[in-house]
Amino acid sequence: MIGIILGTAAALVCSCIFLHISWKLYTSKLSFLPSPPSIPFVGHVLLLEHEPYKLFYQFQNFFNTYGDTFVIWIGYVPLIFSSNIDYVAEILSSKDMIKKSTLYWSLCEWLGTGLLTSYGSKWIKRRRLITPTFHFNILNDFMSIFMEHSKGLVESFKLECDTGQAIDVQVPISLAALDVICETAMGVKINSQQCTTSQYAKSVHSMNSHLQLRQRSPWLWPDFIYKQTSSGKSYYKDLNVLHDFTIDIINKRIKSRKILKESTSDQSNPRKKVFLDMLLDLYDEGEIDIDGIREEVDTFMFEGHDTISAGLSWILYLLGRHPEIQRKLHSEIDKVDASENLEKKILELKYLEGVIKEGLRLHPPVALFARMLEEDTVINNNVFPKRTELGVAVMALHHNENYWDEPEEFIPDRFLDDDILKRHPYCFVPFSAGYRNCIGQKFAMREEKILLFHVMSKFRLESIQEEDDVQHCFEIIHRSGNGLMIKFFSR
């Protein structure tokens, strides 16, 4: 008996030694990069903070401790985080490193494999087909929609104006952005700013929480386990609401297009095309199927709603903390003659654009872009093994003092002077850059300009939180976990 016990113990010791040596040999492939202390076999999974705002500060500390490039191990999968411009430029400019990281897997049940998550020949074809739908002539047709819902946002802020009470601007801005994207992507009005009880609106707002909880909880990764939990059941209920809504709109649009095509009475006054119509044109030509249309519409809904609302919320927060910049923006806005061609005049406002870009620099809505290597690849003179996950740390890049003077300061003028021409093209990437840059960035900039113009033409803002008081969250979308609290005053 003693011999069996000793033999078993010896076998266990040898197994542990073997596994430890194999772990050391495997991780040595990236030994040229610094890394926080890890646990053999599981890496850093059990060491990362669970709460999104704590995770944000943990990674901020990693950058301060280990420099602009380091490796985190998720089991045997290495995930590189870098704010080094040489790494960033090689990754984003490459036509080979276009496969998205496994970090995006949690989005696939909702978005399928549309432009955001697909890669290879499918992504190349979809990108080619969809790019014309973002032509500036088509974007011009959306200006009236931007204008309408920006006025709705102003009305919602008026309810809180001059009360002395601060509100979390993330909520009303999110509803306004949702109204915009529903009308421009699908051609439907859901009036979420007036009817906040909309089940579709509630499900959209719930999805980010669902996805983040599952991403940071390894025990919820297996589908058969997740589906049995209360959070999983809530997630699939919301997912069904979103998919059913999209499919219903697609089917109704197909029927109405058929009726319109058969009718001659309305041909002299054709209705305005939205993104769904352009996708249905491709469907009629046999270039895309119904599932593909749903994938892209859902992708537009996600990227065109959460990112824009988060970006504008941070911009208002920054203006509320910097009254001198707010006054300068008010001065530019007050000089605009609103009697005619107002949309065109808003798009030409230089300081307004500088404010938006500087806000996107300090608080990029997407704080991380990530790719997965399909082959061993040389980057910045180092060999990275196949299946390495490469993360472009946008937030850290935008705050890197090697590329920005006074990186923590809100200085819109930095995007107006001649220095912008000397800046590296990959040090400001709120919409990514290179081969897989955001197809909707012009749409986003136009919407934010219109919404910000109308809000700032009517109100003076006062943010009641200091930067250290805000719970920055390291999630799919960079937002505040404890709100962005602002007081509104009539001008």
C-alpha cells in the first residue's frame, strides 16, 4: 500500500514538473516581452479583476509598470497589449492580420459574422459590397434624421435644465443615438426618447452588460452551462427580441418594396433609402442572403449606437469640466447663421470638429482593437507565434506621452494647428485605421457634429465629477460605470 501511495505521489510530482517545464517552454516563445506574474497553465485568467472599472485601472497599472507593450496569458493563449506606434502601425496597416481576436466571440450570436467579426474572403466581399452605402451623397440624405433627433435630445435636456440637479447624460444620449440608427439603418421610428419602455430599446441596452459578464466569467463560456443560468436566460430573451425585431423589419421592407415596385402612383416621389434598402438591392442582385442582411443590420445597430452615444457622452462631460473651452465653442456656434443650409454650416465648423476629435482621443469609445495571427509573423523584428492575439490599446496609445504633448489635457486646438500634419498617422485611431478601418466613421462624425451643435447652442454645462471620481470601465465600449453627471443651464 505504501509503495502504491509513494508511486502515485512520485507520478504526480513528475507530472507537475513536466507540465511546469512545458509551460515555461511554451511561454518562452514570447519571453522578449514583459508580463505580469502569472499562474502556470491558467496564466492570468484568475488574476484579472472581475469588475470592469477595476479592470480598467489594473491595465492602466500594467502599462505604467511594464511599458507600452506586454503580454497577458489566457491559459495558453497569449494576448499582446501595445500602445507602441511601431506595433500599432504594422498591425493595422497589414492586409494579412485581419482576423479578429477570439475576444469578439461573444458578439457572434448577436451579430453573426458581419463586417465587424468576419474575416478572409467573406469580409473582403462584404466590405466591397457595403462600402458604396456610405457614399457622402447617401450620408447627406441622413442629415434631416440627425437634425430631427438632435432636437428631441435638446427637449429631453430641457426637462432637467436649471433645476440644479445633475443627470447621467449617457442615458438620454443613448436613446437619441438609438432613434437615429433605427431610422437610418432600418427605416423605422421607435421613438425611444419619448417612449423609454420600448422592449427593443431595453434589450439593446441590456446586451452590453450580458456580453461583458460572460466575457469576464470563464465558468459561463460553455453554452450548455450559460443557458441554464439566470443571466444566460435573460441574455437569450433579449437576443430573441433583437433578432425578431430585425427579421420582422426586413420582411416588412421586402413586402413594401414589392408593392412600391408594382405601383406607379408613387414613382414621382420615391422614399428615402436607408441602409436596409441598399442591402436589399444587393439581395435582389443575388449578392447577399437574408441572414447576411440581418448580420449587417445588427452590426450597424451595435456599432452605430453604442460607440456614438459613448463618444458624445464623454465629450459633453469634458466640456462640462472645461468652461473656457465651452465658451470658445459657444462663440463659434453663435456665429452660425441658421436661416439656410444649417446642416452644411455645422459640418464646416472647425473648432466643433476639434472638440469632437480631442474627446475621442481622451476617451475613445472602443478602447481596444484585437487581431489573431493565422501564421507565425514577424512584427517589429520579433517573431510572434501562430494564434497570438494582438491588441491595439487605443486608450493607452492616445495617452502615450511619446506621441502627444500634455496627453492628459483636453486641448481641441491640437487638431487645428499645423502639428497635426507632423503627427504619425497611426497615433490617433478612434475608428481604427488601415485595411479594417471603421466603414461608418464619416456617418459617426456627422451625427456627433449635429447632435453636439444643437445641445451646445442651447445649454451651458457643468460636470460635477472629477476625472478620478469617474469609474472608467474596460468593456467592449468604454463608458462610465457610475454615470457622467452633468448639470444643464439655459443660455
